[in-house]
Amino acid sequence: MHIAPHDNQNRPIVDIDHPLVPLVYFNIIRLKAGEHFDYRTPGYETCVVPATGTITVETMGESFADIGHRSADVWDGEPEGVYVPSGSGARITALTDTEVFVAGAKFDQTLRPFAVRAADIDRVQYGSDDTKTHRKIKHILGTAYHDRVGRLLVSELFTVGAGGWSGFPSHKHDTDRLPEETRHDECYNFRFRPAYGAGLQMLQRIDNQPGDAYHIMDRSTVLIDKGYHPCCVLPGYEMYYFTILGGQSQRSLKQYFQPTHAAQLHTIPGIMDMVAKFK
């Protein structure tokens, strides 16, 4: 499903118990310096990540100050975030004009909040210019926090260079059938540099059967409930997407690669290192 760019007026783009992707939650909050925003997501743990600007996050009696230091756009420095436990109220206060992502996953236990600073980000780069698959991933809630988070995985993904493919070889994660695959709902929010860039999100439900394709633009949101889902960016442009994964029965993601294209796993440098980081 493609949700076109729009002013959501600080209301959830993907609310709790969404009919298509009930395991994830997503909001974009825009605040002027000095403004604050309060929220609570019963039954969902969340992670607050400034796309740009600097914020303070208060939750469960703790305060996490000076989160986020990007000014121009998501390419302008490293991400930071705050984990907000399931059902806990949170207040976001803008120290500068800011745009904030709130990512969530369904989880019924209450853990403890914590901050993720730029130095804590887990990075991986894989692919190559030759295979048109060169990209970089910055894990905000990655393997380092496996024992401190319930079902939520949060990352930022960047194409490296201008143009190319991401999420290839095509894979899916819509069925709990370990050890081959896990059920994880997924949500993306895209950005392009320059902002008038664009790309394509494919969604193929069944191997070797026709699927769907969405024209994605700056600030497009895409929801992935089931099927194989590679995406690409037009030549001459850079692409970023904020990624939210919510697991049904576990946090670690087990991708199932499309049989038709599985041989491509052996042509893309470092791809298995990328796979290992989604835990």
C-alpha cells in the first residue's frame, strides 16, 4: 500500500491496529522550537527519532535531552533516538524547529526507556556499484539492543551513489515458519536528494506472478504486509528510507529470499552481513 505525501498534522499515518499492518505504528510530528507533543500508544513500544532538529523526550519519569543534531535533512549527520516502552506516555519537546519520526511495534510488556546516541548507531554497508545494489544501513534499534526491546526494529537505509536498487534480491517476511521465515509487518517513509527525485516500490505477492508497483516520491509512505518487495531510485538521485519492522512472535527478522532470484545472493558483496544485523 502506498500513502502519498501529505500533511498529517501530527496525527498517526499508521495508527495502532492498522487493518493492513497491525504490528507497526508510524507518526511524523512537526514542532516549532519550544513546542511540545504528548502521546501514548497502548500496546505498542515506540522509538522517537528526529529526522531533523533537536528534542528532549520525557517518559516514565526520565528525561533524555539533546536528542538529534541534523539540520538540513536526513543526510546531514547521524540519527539518534529514544526508546519509549509499551503503553508509556511520552512528551517530546522541541529545542529547535524539528521533524520527528515515531516508530512503533505491537508489544504487551513494559520495559525500560533508554537513549540511542550517534556513537551507538550500528552501521553496515554492502552491495556494489557494479551490481547497482550499493547501500548503507544505520541501525537505530538493532542487534545491540536485542535484550532491551520487545518486537521493534528501526533503521535508516541509504542508497550509495546515484540510482540503483534496494531490498534485492527480492525477499519477504509475511509468515511465521521458522527457521525459514518470520512474520514482520513493515513500514517505510522515503526521502530523496534532491527532493524532486523519485523511485519505484515493487510488491510481488507470488513468485513469478505479476505484482504491483508504486511511484514513490519524497515523503511517500509504503506499507508492506506480504510479498516480495524490492525498490529502486531513478538514476541521478539518492534515496533514503526510514524503516520500521514489527515482529509477530519474535524480534529477529528472518527473510525468505524469492526462489527465482535467490542465486543473486552470491553476486552482491556483503549481503549476508546485512541479513545478520536485523536481530
